[in-house]
Amino acid sequence: MTRVDVREKVLAANAAAAAELRRRFAAQGTLVVNLISSPGSGKTTLLEATVRGLAPRLRLGAIEGDIATERDAERLRRLGIPAHQILTGGACHLDARQVRDALAARDFGALDILFIENVGNLICPTSYDLGEDFKAVLLSVTEGEDKPFKYPAIFSRAAATVITKADLLPHVAFRLDEAREQVAALNPECRLLVLSATTGQGMAEWEQLLMESLDRKRSAAAR
Amino acid sequence: MTRVDVREKVLAANAAAAAELRRRFAAQGTLVVNLISSPGSGKTTLLEATVRGLAPRLRLGAIEGDIATERDAERLRRLGIPAHQILTGGACHLDARQVRDALAARDFGALDILFIENVGNLICPTSYDLGEDFKAVLLSVTEGEDKPFKYPAIFSRAAATVITKADLLPHVAFRLDEAREQVAALNPECRLLVLSATTGQGMAEWEQLLMESLDRKRSAAAR
């Protein structure tokens, strides 16, 4: 087998596991969001702010992916939601079988929304379906507005682009219009949000997107 | 062949190509630095500032790795140094054969220092030797001080950790001491520098590290 053959086989096995997860999440009425970004773009900080905003109304849970350390799951458990850490060893992305194993290893109970925080990496997680309803890609304003065109695969596939750390905009040379144009060129349907999990700016729009997505999924299931 | 067999075969082929590159760079007396970081940590901006500081005294060149866009090589060519862009398509790291092909495709002339700016990714580039003298890992202060323990492989193998965007320290909750301790725990020999390519703070120490490394390489070759 060549390298390409092996990759295709791995992706096919992943797709089968993801389809099984998607059926299970549909039966449970759980919205699943796969969060993807560079290391340090603020995925866990966004989840912390989301839990503070939505946990009073919704049952939330999280699966955290990292090469090493339990730190991110611990941060979310401190806020009172079930969170399971997957340690990938050296692997640069999560796969659907790891998500299935995480669901078997921890009792999440019935969830309204399950967040899957992928390994910090703008490239490799893109190809691995985890049974999610949609991918959200985060881009912090400190990373520069050129990233959508440099990493087109994830910005083409994500249903939402979340520009994070907007509170730092006065201190960096980030051209928001340019980022917006690049995302629109790659993916005209993509929702683009600008927020700061630290100040709360833009968080209401993010929470509304989650609530609407959950409602839409449950309405579709009821029909 | 299993997935592991394929990976081992790929890494063995890469190691052979890297060894050939290393012999060539030794014969030419060219210092080679492999820059690795998350997307948006400031690799190209550091190179721009380095060129402004050192190009009057040294012959510099750059090989730029990206999934897509010629943007980074263009930024460096505008400063008057030879720069070649490798577009990896979807691949998440550079390999030694791509570097060899880049050297064949563009006339770099005799260089004192060749910078290889890897694809923005803290994980996958770690395993691929490019014939460099040393790897430098960049970590911007906006990414958080927890990254060395979360991405231990690269912080263990890099001879230099460069903390970038130090001008943003007043605006973010980055604990420099914690980052320093994590790097020291993983890699006691690692040089740690704190700098801002925007303000120039710390740039002299970085340039000195490069000059000393070049002198050391040439002195060793002369013996």
C-alpha cells in the first residue's frame, strides 16, 4: 500500500465511525460543534465564556483534544460541566473513534450541546469528520488577517468563522475587512462573528447561533 | 504495510535527504535555521526584522513553507533577499526533499544564513529534519504560557524558544515565568529569548544568537 492508500483507508474508517456518531447524536437531539483553530486562538476561553452564558439554560458537555496535559478539561470541569480529555500522544488531530471512546469512558448524561475542542492545528483536523453538526474555525486578531487564504481548507468547510480576542484590536494591525473578504471568497455561506470572550463583546451573537442551530436540529428531527 | 510502516519509511527517506542537505550546507558554510510555530506567531515578521538588522552585514536567504499563497516569500523579496515559496498543497509540514528542490529551483548564491520558515503548525513539522543547524520555536504572548507542556515535542527539540509579540504583554494575561519554567523543564539547554519584532525589543539578542551560531559553525569547519 502506498501512503495515499493508507490515508484513504484511514479516512474511510473515520467516516464510518463519524456516521455512527451522527446517528447517535441525532437520536439524542444533541447539537455537536467541532472547534478548530491554531494553538492559542482561544478555544477553551471561548468555551468557558459560553458555559457561563448558557449553562444555566442548557445541558452542556465538552470533549477536549490535546497532545498532552489534562488542563483544558480541568478548566471546563471547574465550571461544572462534564468534560473529557483525549490525549492524542503525538497525533495532530482528533478522529471519530476517539470521540466514540470518550463517550464510552465518561457519563455525559443527556446533553443539549456537546463541544468538541480539537487539537490546536489549522490543518490536520480539517479532514476528520467527528459526527459534528458543524465545524467552527477560530481566528484570533493577533494571528493576522491573511490566514483564510493561507489555510483555505478549514475556512472553506467551517459553517462559522469566529474572530476572537477582539479586545486586542486596538493594539494589533489586523484588517477585519480583509479577513471578512477572504472568508466570503472561500465560503459565501459562512457566518462570521467577531467577539471577545474576555470582555463579552459579541458573545450574545455566538450564543444565539448555538441556540438557533439546536432549535433547527430538533425541529428537523420532529418533522 | 501498516500506517506505522508507511510513516517510518517516509521518515527514513526524509532523514537521508536531510543528511545530504546538511553535508551541502556544511561545505558552503551556511547556517540553516528551521523556524516552527503556530500560524500567526510572527515567523515572517521576525524574519523581516532580522533582514533589516543583518542584511547589511550578512548574505541572507529564505525558504517559505505554506499550504497556499506566495505572500510570505513576497514579503521577504521586497526587502531584497532571495526567497523561495514552497506550496505544500494540503501538507502540514515541509520535508527535506522540498528544501532540496527549492535550492535547485532558485539561485540563492552563497549564503551566510538560510532561514527555513516551516508551515504554521506546532506539531507535524517537529519530526522532519530539514538539514538545519537548529530549530527555533516561536511562541507569541497572545497564545498563552501553557503551550510548551501542551506541545512538548517541539519545545523539547528546539535549541531556541523565541517568545514573540512582547509589546502585547501589557494587554494579555501571559505568565512569562511559567513559560520559562515549562521550557526549562522540557529542555534545560534551550535558549529562551523574549522579543518584539515590531518595537525591536530583544532583537539584538536574537541577532547575536545567529551571529554566534554562524561563527561556531565556521570555526568547527575550519578545525
